[in-house]
Amino acid sequence: MNFQLFTYNVHVFYSDEARRRAQNRRAKPQRKAKKVSDDDEDDEDEDEAPRKKGQRKKTKPQDSDEDDEEDKRSVKRKTSKASRKKAKEESDEGSEEDKKKRRKQGTAGSKKDKEEQNKEKGNVKGKQGKDKGGEKDKKKKNGKISRNKPWRMKRRLVLLKEAQEFVEKFEGALGKGKGRKLYAYKVMMAKKLIKFKRDFENFKTACIPWEQKIKEVESHFGSSVASYFIFLRWMYGLNMVLFGLMFGLVVLPEILMGLPYGSIPRKTVPREEQETAMDFSVLNDFGGYIKYSFLFYGYFNNNRRIGLLQFRLPLSYLLVGVGIFGYSLMVVIRTMARNANEGGDGAEEGEFTFSWKMFTSWDYLIGNPETADNKYASITTSFKESIVDEQENQKDENIHLRRFLRVLANFLITCSLGGSGYLIYFVVKRSQDFAKMEKENLSWLEKNEVEFVMSLLGLVCPPLFETIAELEDYHPRIALKWQLGRIFALFLGNLYTFLFALFDEVNEKLETEKSIKNATDWAFEQYYTNYSSHYNTTDVPPPNVHPADVIRGPCWEDAVGIGFVKLIVSDMQVTYLTILIGDFARAFIVRFLNYCWCWDLEAGFPSYGEFDISGNVLGLIFNQGMIWMGAFYAPGLVGLNVLRLLSSMYYQCWAVMCCNVPHERVFKASRSNNFYMGLLLLVLFLSLLPVVYTIMTVSPSFDCGPFSGQGKMYDVIMETIEQDLPPFLANIFTYATNPGLILPAVLLMVLAIYYLNAVSKGYQNANLDLKKKMKITRDEEKNRRNNKDSTNEVMKDLEDLLPNKSLIPPPVEEEPHPDVIVDKGAKSPKIKPGAAARGVNLQKDVSLAAPNPRAPVTRAPGPRRGPPGNARSPQPGPGRGRGRGGHPSR
Amino acid sequence: MSMSFFIHLFSAHKRFTELLTKDEKDLPNNRVPMERILTLPELKSNPFRKRICNVFSTSEYKDGGLTFEDFLDLLSAFSDSATLEIKSHYAFRIFDFDDDGTLDCGDLEKLVNCLTGETDDTRLTPEEMRQLINNILEESDIDKDGTVNLSEFQHVISRSPDFVSSFKIVL
């Protein structure tokens, strides 16, 4: 009962437009109330009433036209509305309307209506307080409504004033005194909180390192180039953690708690090297003082515990060395999994890609001209990216030719990869032969043949692959992936030769070490026998030799570490020089020599360089591989790499902004850079192998590094388990390493992988199904939207707002008589002359929509059978756009 | 109505009176010309600033001048509390450059040019422009009449994740 009263009130106070909004959607009582208001209008336009009544029972589109007309009228009558509204408040209005209704509607519903009206009246008299409460609610609601409608301020003010008066009258003391202050305080705090939240968001964004720089690059060069920098930033974060582990747990304890420099042979420069130890050429090769510093493996002492804390340095060294791999693996896999959740290969699946870019990309909060410029650039770039994607989708291709070309391209590239692989193998073989010969007999070329061939391949092959890839005509994003994969295969050869050379060196060093160790042992023995025979005592003091003069082995670990450091540094130099010459100098020449040159340098041959995404990404990945492999032998390498990444971030950002031009086809990077991550994972695995191999099988040097004196490096762990852990733990370890346990564990894991894989497949299928369903729902909704009637109210609000109160030309295909519009078109000057003619074809285009039959109504409408506005009724309601004229049953 | 309402009102009024010249301050119901409205830092770098003024202006000369009421209209449409419906409505009117109630090709082209900035190097080529507009019409022009009308526009906008948060001006 109260509900009915409420709806009644709403309809008394609603303006006509708002009232019409209820049309077709409301439940039965509301529908009736609406009729009351319509009848009220009829009262004013008495002459139009019969026609209208007829129209209302005709097809729905016409209904909407009529709504438009009514709206025009409502604009005219706007001035009189306020007074009418007040008049309605009086209670006798209800009975008047009631009478009208009885007069106009001879249907069965009117009786019920009457009853309701009477009940309402009784309610007004009897439950005065309730009525007021309801009205108050409604008035408050009115305030909210006025804010939610795009009305002019004046109109809102009128409504607001009314509502305000009412609220003041009935809210009474609530808004005054103590409560008021508290309320004001609350409001203030709420505002403060909002502001704080906004500031905090800004702060959080500001905390992400280089976010600004990357955004700037992205806005000018597209997301593909930005993806490299994001990858670089991610790599920097990873390396910072590795650096923290290495320095916090290995290097710092040794420096702070271990023996000082110069106290033992491994921490001292040998006598014969001391003269040249500070020469630049020596230091540049990481010899001299650098070789005997904490940067390398050899510096660390093999004391089981050091310092006050009894820090087990050798154990810590081994665990950190392995832990770096464990941590990296974990992080890479976790990132990949997270990226996979975000999913997508960059091509957006949303149906409104372009429209959203167009209508919602500008951020109205931008108040800074520079930011605005960046935003312009980024919007342009994103438009271009989407256009490239779209062009790719629309490309109609000769599928056979394309396939043939792709097979051909892959064949060519496989050939060249195989050729370069054989070349590398051949050269390495030759260099091993050369190594056995005497160095004086070799020419410079023969000595550096491997490096020469490698850099030549690195120089020639990538552009060659790129040229061949033109044949394939992939989307640039996919082409980038292929390019990355191919160059990766090429670089693997690089890695292979490097490791090959390194292992040769290690084996050689191990040989010499064995002889030196024997010699030292022999010398010690000599010393002891001489000493004891000379002084005739068994208590022999250790030989008093200066640490610099002790005979020492070659320490192959140091050699490996130096090899990696050299490689990293030379790689860094080459990269930076390439940028400086290949990009900066080129851009400089092109820019300034262009004034006095015979052809256009900027548009013609050299032009500006493009940012080489594949080369840079792979450089970064292989660099990281070197770090992983080398970190065990040269703890300082991680610190060096952090510096390198830091500098290259700034340097490359500058270089790309200063000397490069965006790609010809700016393309969108895949949202997840999982391809990069996958390559990284592969490299991580490849670099894990040699390190674990050396830890498990190769015996460490006898006189340098934390594991000296052990048979194998991992013996440190065995020793700790045996000596420091309680015996039952040791037992557990022996059981755990039993093959009988490991095999079932591996089997279990394989089964788990199989199961999880199956589950994920199932989810994928479910996902696809849901996507399909969503698409179907969207299409349905589109069709419903296609029917204008349901959204017509909004159009009316718009008309009201247009400056000259001009009306939107009513949708042409729904207008039976175009002439009528032209008559009324005095207020709609923008109507297009061809619009009426075009309307004929339109229906064919909208194939998904229900047809709007335009046949004239030849027979009188039958009695209404159900609630006409009920959208759920099985019969096609007017809201569905199916004309009644088409149904012979009516 | 409520305290927060008045707080907003005061700050808005303060900013508005700052735009008035001395002798204008005494007059009631005066109109600030568009040029002075555009000096507001919040609007200065907005590519749609002139359109915004024109849309919210009730001036009969169509010069984009705003009274205080119009100014409040503007702020409320761009405020946090405005609903998606209001925001999309005004966005539509801002994008409707020729005020004919639909977004046709001309409107869309102007819109793209606004978004890509004034400089030549960020402009799209005619070919790209044609493709872009075709795509937009394909996506959002549901009834295929070659223009985007308000309901189609709102249909598109209501699904956008970040429209409400970006269609905002805070004084």
C-alpha cells in the first residue's frame, strides 16, 4: 500500500519527461499511474487526443514518434509546468484524474484503478505521518535525481528549491546544533581522505622507477619499444636482489670478518707481478690488484667459520651460488605465470577497441602542457598501433603463395643457420689445432679467428634474417618473435664456442695445477725432512715465507671469472659504442649534413635509425646468462651488472629519444612479454648446467677459494651435515638422497604435471565457451539497442539541452510520413536531404534486428490482453520493436 | 542541501570570481567570456576546451561565455559524483562539433585531429584517418546509418573501464 502511495507521489512530482521514462518498463500499477499523467496531457491538447489514443495502440515505432512530438509540446508547456505541479498536490486532483480515467478507459482495469485511488485517498487522510515520510523520501530522492539527470541548472534549481523547502520543514532539528558540526566534520574528513588517497596513488606511481621515462618512450615509439625498457627494468630489479644476496651473504662477511688483505697468499699479489700490478694495461685485463681482490673467487678463504659470528663462509658461498639460480628460476616462472593470467598476445579482443581509444583516451585531469604533448603522441601512437592490427586482420591474402613464401623463408634461414653453425664448429676445431702450435708461428688473423668469425656472423646474420623475413609478411609482432627466435639460435653458437674455449682452458689449468701441487707437496716434504734432520726435532714450525713469494697454482676458477668479466665489459663497450656511432653519429650527420647534401638524407639512404628491439632484448638476455654463469666464479660480477643495467637504462632512454625514429609500422607489444621470459628461462637453464656440473664433478683448486682442500665443491654441504647437524637429520638426508625415494618422487611430479595440464586445458575450453556466450549476449543486446524506443528518453534530454532547442531528426526508418518531419523541421535545420531516401536500404543492413514492418494499419486494434509494457510477457511488447500491424491476430 | 555541497560551491565561486574583472564583480548574473575561462590551468591544455565552453554556455550569442550557473553546470558534470550517464551525455555533446545531435564523419575527423594534437608529425595520414573512422563506425554504429547517435555512444562508453575516472576536472 505504501508502495502505491509512493509511486503516486513520484508521478505527481515528476516532470513529464521523467514520467515517460517509466514507460514500457514499470509494473502494472506504475503503468496505470502513467496513464493518469498522459490523460492529464490530453486534457490540454484535447483536439489531439483521439489521434493519440489510436496511435498508442498501433506499432511501437510510431509510439516513439509520438513521444517525440509530445516532447516538443512539453518544451512549449514548460513554463506552465510548475504551477500545474503545485495544483496536483491538492488531494481533489486525484479524484479528478480518477474521473477522467473512468471516462476514457472502459476497460476492466479502471475499476481496479479506482479502488487503488480510493485507498490512496484514505491513506492520505488516515496516515498523515506516513504520507509525509514517504513524501520526504521522495523529495530527497528528487534531489538525487536532479543530480543524475543532464538538466540545465535552472531547471534543477527549481526542483531543488522545492525539495529543499520540504526537507527543511520535516527534517527539523536534525540538521542543526551538535549533529550539524559533527556532520561538517565528517564531510571535511571525507574530503581529506579522498585527497589523501589521490596523493597516495600519485606517490605510488612516482615510486615506480623510470615510470616517467618509459611512458615517454612508449608515447613516442609505441609499446613494443617500451616493452624492451620494461624488461630492462624488470631485469634491474632481479639483479638488485641477486646483488643483495651475493654482497650481503658472501662478500661483506669476508671483507669485514675474514683475514685482511696481504695476510695469506691468495689475498696477495705475487712477487713477480707486483711491479706491474697497478699498470693500467694490466688492470684493464683484470690482472694485478683486481685479480687478487674480493671481485673474484680466489680471494675467499677456506676457514670453516670466520669472525665473531662464526659465519660459515664456504657453506654460505655455495648456497648463495646455487640460491641465485633458485631465486631466478622462481621469479622468472612466477612472472611468466602472472603474465599468462593477463593473457592475450596483444591483439585486443574487446569489441570497442577503436571507439574506446577515440572517446575515452583523453584524460581531462591533464593540466600540464608537456604532459598534454606526451598524451597527444601516445594517442597517435596507439591509433597507429590499432590500425596496423586492423590492417593485418583485413588482409586478404593468397594463402598458397603466402605458405610457399613462408616455407621458402624458413628453408633459407635454416640453411644460413646451419651454415653459420658449421662455420663456428670448423673455426673452433681449427683454433684447437692452432692452440697446440707455437704462438710465434701464427698470424694475427689465425689467433683471433674465432672472435672474428663470431662478430662477423653477429653483424651479418640479423639483417639477413630480417630481409628474408620480409618474404613471410607476418604481422610485425609475430615477425619480431620469429626474429628473436632465429637470432637466439645464432647466439647459442656464440655461447657454445665461448664455453668450449673456457672448458679447454680449465682442463689445461687443472693439468698445470696438478703438477704445481705435486711440486709444492714435494717442497714441503723436503722442508720438513730437512728441518727435522737439522734440528733433530719433530716439532716443525711452518716455513716462514712471505705470502707474496709462495708458489701457487693457476686457480682455474679465477681464470673463468676473469673470462666472464672480460666478456661482459667488452660487450658493454661494444653496445655503447654502437649506440654512439650507429645511432647518435648517424643522426647527427643526417640532421646537419642534410643542409648541404645532394640528396635528402633524412628521407633517403641513411635516414635515422630505428630502435633494434630484437637485438637489444637478446643482448640483455645473453648478458644475464653470462651473469648467472659467472657470478659463482666472480661475485663482483653481479655488482658490475647492476651498474651496467643502470647506466644502460639512462643511456638507451636518451639515445632512443634523441636519435631514433619510430618504426615504420608501430605495433603493439604483446601484453605479456612472456616470449622474452621464455627465452630468459631457456638461457637460465643453459647457464645452470655448466655451473652445477663444475660444482658436482670438477675438483676445486688446492690453494684458492672457499673450497680449497675439498675433493669436490659440494663436499662442504656433506661436511656440514655430518659435523654440525644432529645425526638423525643426517640420516634423513641419506634417506632422501636414496634413488629409491627420488624415483617415486619424480614419478609423482610427472603425474602431477600431467594432471594439472589436463585441468588447465579444461579451464581453457570453458573459457572459450564463456567467451562465445558473452559474444552472443552482446549481439543480442546490440539488437535490442538497435531499437530506438528504449533509449528515447535520453534523446529527449539531449534535445532539451541543445542550444537552439533544435530537435534531433527522428529516426528516419521509423517515420511513416517524411513530409511530416519536414513540416516540423523548422526546428531541426540539420536534417539531411538524403536521409529519407537512405532509410529504405537501412533495413537490409540491420539483418540481426527484428524487422519494423511499415504496413499501414488496416483494422481496428483489438482489446488489450495483457500488461502492454511488460517486457517479460510472451507476446511481443511494444518495447521489442515488433509492429502489431504484422500480426493478423490483433 | 549538504555541507559538502556548500564547500564545493564556495571553492567554485572563488575560482569563478577570480576570473571576473573588478567592475564586473558588482554586476549580478554576469558572463565571463570564453577567452578568460580558457586561462584556467585545468582547461588550458585540454584539446576540447572550446567545445566544453560552448557546450556549457547558455549565452544567446554563442560565444562560449559562462555565467556562474553554467560554470557550476560544468563542474558538476566533471565532478566525481556525476554518474556515467551524465558524463557520457556531456561527452557526447562535446564531441558533437556541429551540434546536430549525432557524431558523423566530420565530427569524428575533428575529434581525431583534436586527440592527435596540432603538430603535423603526430597527424594521421588521410588513409589512416579513413580506416580509423571506418573502424569506429563499424564498431559503434549499430543501426548503420553512418553516424553515431547518443544511445549508441552511451552503449559504447558504458562498457569502457576508465571513462568515468578520466572524464573529470578537479579545481
